[in-house]
Amino acid sequence: MTGKKPNNQELPLLSAIFTSILCICFGANAVAIKISLHGLGAFTTAGLRFSIAALAIFLWAKITGRAFIIKEGQAHQLFIISLLFTLQLGFLYFGINITNASRGTLLINLQPFFVLFLAHYFIPGDQITKRRMLGLLVGFSGMALVFLDRKGVTTDIKTGDLMILITAFIWACNTIYTKKIINSFDPFQIVLYPMIFSIPFFFLAGFLWDGTIIGHVDVNILGSLLYQSLVSASFGFIAWNSMLQKYGAVSLHSFLFIMPISGVLLGGLVLREPITSNILLSLVLIVSGILIVNLKSKKYISLLPTRGI
């Protein structure tokens, strides 16, 4: 499985529908996080989410006969990935706790643009073309509009936006590093082990900085936590990688534009967040940038997107 080149074949109709649903699920994750934060501390939520997700992925890997043992020299690589993953998710949960899910979804979807920029310098042969540069400019114009939006935007929301932007950049750094070493790992290893590494740090952060570790738990909060753990982090990883192996990155990444659309719309519908004209225009720009970058692309624009959301 490792080192195997993807087919990059066209998706049949049912697979295209499934991939679209998968991207909607990923886009909805920020909304699920916001719901869980109504009763749980931000870092506590992260610790619980990845405890459940790690257990689910461990059981799946055990049942399917995956190899857990890593090769000599891989421990330090996993440590780097784990450290980046922990910082990335720490900033995400801190940021989404104080900003809107719709704004967070838009900003986290700048990750492919950061990947594109970093790949130009750190991945041989993965240069920024004129078309990609146009996609970068369009995408970051959308980001600028998010920060320029003033309606109902408090200082806390601005701080949360900045945390999400930092998350997107760290996620991109993690993606670039992962891309360089992925062929020597079974993909599940570079998802499972960082999760396990991060869990005690999230619970420690929850103890130190969550004002209320566990306030109350109701059906909505429990459902949102299970959604983050089992649908997004566990099933999402397994499903996305299965599709990635069968159809390749080029075919799948043409669907990435669905994620910010679903996140923004669900933020408005489920959480009643304000969807201003600036937010809608920034959505159009970020989605357009993603399409420009990925359309007819022959490169990997991002890798294992389910790890970071």
C-alpha cells in the first residue's frame, strides 16, 4: 500500500456522490465542535475526541491486520508530526471556541493555499505556476474579506480568527513534512500515533486552561462529540484514504470546494451565525481559488485532509 501510485481515474457517479457527502461531513466538523463547546471545555473536547477516534482507528487497524510496528529511524519523524499535530489542533480548538464556525471553516480551508506556497520551496518539482498563483491571490483575497468583516465581530472573534489562521499554516507545514515521508509509513500510522501523543497534552491543557472542564452533557453535545470522533476523525480518515488509494488525489481534490460551502451554510442554518455579504463574497473567492488551484492539477495539493479538522 505504501509507495503505490494512485490511479487518478475518473470517479463513477456513486463514488462522486459519496466523496461529496464525505466533504460535506468534513465541512460540518467546525459546527460539531461549536456545539460540543456548549457543555465541554475546548481542550477537554479535543482530548475526548481523539481518545475515542484513536480507539476506533486502533480497532479498525487491528481487525484489518495493519502493522503497528514502525521501522528503525521513524520514531523521530513521528515525533515531529505528533508535535505539529498537537499544536495544530490546540490552536484549532482554542480558536473555534471564540470565533464563529462559519468564519473558522473559511479560514481553515486556506490550508491548501499554504501547502501550495510551502511546496514551491520544499517539494522538488512542485512549483507555483501562473494558474496556481492566480488561485493563491483569489483565495487569500477571500481571507482578507473575512478579517475586514465588521458586523458583530468582537475582539475575541478576531483573536479566534487569527488562531484558526495559525492552525491552517501549521497544518500546511505538517502536510508538507508528511508528504516527504509518507511512502515509508502505512498511512494509518501517521494518523493514529499523533492522536495518541496529543491526548495527554489536551487533557493537561484542559485541566489548566478550560474554565469548565465538563459543564453539562446532553444529547446534542454527546452527538457532536461522537460526530467529531467517529464520523470526521475515524470513518472520515478510513473512507478518504480508501478513496485516495482507489482513485487518486487529483480526482478527489476536485471536490474540496464543497468543504467551505457546507461549513458556512451549516454555521448559518444550525448555529444561526450571521452570514454577511463579506462572508458570502469571501466564500466565493476561497472556493474559486480552490477550484483554480485543483482544476486539471497533476500534483498533490493536500494530503490526508481529515487529520486536521
